[in-house]
Amino acid sequence: MNKLTTFAVMALLFPLSALQAAEDSTDLAKKLANPVAALISVPIQANYDDGFGADDGSVLRVNVQPVIPISLNKDWNLISRTILPLIDQTDVPSSRQGESGVGDVVQSLFFSPVEASKSGWILGAGPVFLLPTASDDALGADKWGAGPTGIALKQTGPWTYGVLVNHIESFAGSGDQDVSATFLQPFLTYITGTQTTFALNTESTYDWGAQQWSTPINLNVAQLLRVGGQMLQVGAGARYWAESPRGGAEGWGLRLNLTLLFPK
């Protein structure tokens, strides 16, 4: 093969390789927008909020959220989603008070079909558990809890939209207050041709005991990147507290995201 032929073959292969890489990255970005995708990932989400209590206290909460898919058979997956919160509270519940440490773990398990339905909907359902892992009483409920969780979403072109919901009831533990909470998260994402993801959601929690809503509205932008041999997604955004219980967060907050990806 002469040099001219070699150059021509390389010129043809390089665009094909770049196109394949772009397609693979777009597929990864779409999987990240799908909470029950068969993709091992470790999202690390930092949330900063203030306006707590009468002394304008603040809370930094870093959620470590590993997602592990398990293939049950050719038709079904089990998706494990864990939320481990690391919390730093300042002037909460009042001035010169605060705690730092680990909060309560929330563990969700979704049984999800490998393929979407004929109408294009991706579904998942299973149990959710509250584990009393808090390192201090001020950082958790000190209760064991359980309940159902479910998700429904659809991906059409660059769009992903759907809703995630769960409900937790406490059944044991030495905490003073029982837990009875419903979590509702409708979400909408748009992925550009450069694998930039724009995401809008609310993370509403209704406390049935106190009969109060907590409703932050989140708007985030994230970019898929490769650093060395590691695929990752980095992002940032703002959140606004449309509703919060007495003494809860107020106004605007900040969210930063880092997600490590481990595609097969």
C-alpha cells in the first residue's frame, strides 16, 4: 500500500472513529438522563442552602449516590440507587449551633424491563428503605423506614421527561418523630449534540405528620467529558425554594455535580 492510499484510508477512518465516539458519548448522556439505565455510575451532588431558622443558618449537603445495575435475565434488570448524605450545618437550628457528619441513607431498588414498552415508556418499580445511619441525632431521624418507589420516563430524540416517586413510613427506631414522607420528582432534560445536558426538576417532599411541603426547583447544566481514560459528567446549577417548612431553607441555593461513569 503506497503512502497516498494509506493517507486516503486514514482520512476515511478518522471521521468514522470521531462519529462513533460522538454516538457513544450521546448514548452515555442519554443513559445519564435515565435513572434506571444499565450504567454503573457514581454521582456526587453538592447542595448549598441557607435561610434556615431565625439566624439565617446554612446547610451543605453532599450526596454520594452510586448506581449499580444488576442483570437478572435477558428481560429484567435490578437497579440499585443509594443516597449517602454528608452534611455540614452552620447556625442550625440556632446561632452557634451545628453538626457535621453522615446523614440517613436512602436505598432504592428498581425492577426494570431491559427494553422500553411499545409506546416508548421506560418503567421501574420496587422498594425503598430508610436506614438510620446518621452520626448525630441532629442529622437524621433515627428511624428505620420502608415503602414503595416507582419511575416512568420517555426518551424522544434529545428530550427525556418523566417522574420518580416514593413513599417512606417508619416502622422502628428510637427517634422522637415518626417518618411519613412522600417524595415526588418530575424531571425534564434536553441533550445537545455536544453532550451538554440541560435539566429542570423539582424535588418535592410532603411530610404527612407536619402536613408541610418542601419544594426546591432545580435548573442544572452538565457536560460529558473524558479525562484521561475516565468518562465523567460535571455540572452546576441554581435551585429556588418555592415551598419549605417553618425554619427550613429559603430563597436561592446552589448545586454542583460530578458523576463518574463506568460503561461496559
